[in-house]
Amino acid sequence: MLGQDFVRVTEEAAIEAAHTMGLGRRKHSDQVAVEAMRREFDRLPMAGRIVIGEGERDEAPMLYIGEELGLGKGDPEALGVDIAVDPLEGTNLCATGDPGAVTILAAAERGGLMHAPDIYMDKIVVGPTAKGQVHLDAPVAENLRNIAKAFDRDVEDLTIVVLERERHEQLICDIRQAGARIRLIGDGDLSAGIAAAVRGSGIHSVMGTGGAPEGVITAAAMRCLGGEIQARLTPLDAKQRARVAALGIQDVNRLRHTEDLAPGSDIVLSSTAVTGDRIMEGVRFFGGGSRTSTLYMSLAERTIRFIDTIRQDDDSTPVRF
């Protein structure tokens, strides 16, 4: 696997998106991140293939599902890589300048990531401490008690992240009745899922329904971090069920575990903060350059790295940061 070459991909996308922070142009922010990410992908010595991206080819001009990338595209001898991307998770957060916007990708050997359709997925995510202690179909209160027991603390000490959506009214009510604290977020359940597996983040679980593509990338992160995601696809209508079938996915109601969503043995993930969160600082610009914070992880290498990168825009300009 190309390892830290992928770091440059998310860093460049984050820098471009950060230039648009707070401008209120969410689609433009996403567009510049997509363009930067694709440009960097095409510089890598690989035969890359997008398995999770911006949508179908007729919906997205770049980073669409099935798009081939890299210097080795079309070469059967080149390194084959399946890629899942979210060029800018939290487009609204970037547009408003709020914390939590990131650029992120996961990559694996061919077949190492599930080809998930862009539909909803019911999920529960926990880190290594509570792995094996929850079940997606268990009552909320039971899962919270088991998470609390794993952490050797009271339910009242837990913080659970939930997307602030109307569909989660009952879930929010159940969590509150059980006594746990809730952090409601407008966007970014993928970043929250990763945070749940990082000690010191203050997040103990993520619950609720979110995007299936984000669920697969979360699973890639859980493979590297030792956490767990359980999920079930939830198509809303006949059109979505047809999309599931077109990808060859059978038994749509099946409970899927971490290894089902990200079965690869050589998984890497790179996430660069655009506006910053509890784990990483956002992009910072200074006279002559920029500074980025990236979380990089590799399953095969069994490594997690926090990478602080300073880039100079012009060799003739002295660095001031």
C-alpha cells in the first residue's frame, strides 16, 4: 500500500477547502476539495478505483463510483487499490467555519472495502474498550449499561454522539431516559465515530442512522483502531433497493459487522482537519505557507500517527508561523 502518499491527498484537499471556510458556499467548498483530491490521486503510482465517492457517474464529474485513478490506471501490472473518499465531510461546517470539517479517505487492496450504495445505514460505533459489549438490536439502555460497565463508570458519565435529525427523536429520548449525556451534531458522524475509538476524545459511542458510505469508512478506521461498528442498510424506497441490488448486495436486512464493511488486510486511512476538532487542529495559514494536522492509520503496520505538516508556498518566501 502507498501509505503516507495518501496523506498528501487529504492535506491538499483540506488546504483548498480551508481557503473557502466561512464563505457560506458549501458546494464550492466541496468542489475545490474534490478537485484537489483527484489531482493528487492521479499522481500516485497505482491503479486506483473509487468504490465509495461522490455518487454515480451521471451525478458526479469527479471521484464517482467506479472511476479509475493513478498513474497505473489500465495497467494490469500496477498496484490495484480500492478507495473510499469523503473529500469534505461537514460541508456545512466548512461553510460556516464551525469545528469538525475534515477531508478523509480509506484505501485497501482490491475487494478490501464494501461497495456501499449512497443510502442510509443504522449504526452503533464504539472504541476498543467497549468492543464486543454492544449489539445494534439491543435496547438503548442495555447498550449504555454495557458501555458504562466496560469503562468502569456510571451511565451518567457517558457521552453519546447523535446526528440532530427528526428521525432520531426516539433514540434521543431513550438515551436521555437512561441518563447518559448526548452531543447532538449537525454533520460529521464519520469523524465522531473515529473520535469514539480515540482515548481522551470524551466520546464513548455514536448511535443512529447515517450514510452507508460513511459507515464503510468508519469501519476501515475501526479495523485500524481496534474499535467496532455494527450496521444495517436501510433503503427507504424501491429506487434505493434497486441500487443495493445493482451492487450485488444480498440480504439487505443482514446485520453487518466491522469486518463485513472493511474486510481488507491492508487498510490505510488518512483524515486531515479543515476546521479542527477535539483531536486535530484545522488548517492554519501563515505568511508564506500553511500548517495541517492529519490522523493517519495503517492496519498492516499497526500504526496510528498524528502528522503535523508545514508547507511553504514559495521557496523565496521566508516561513513565519
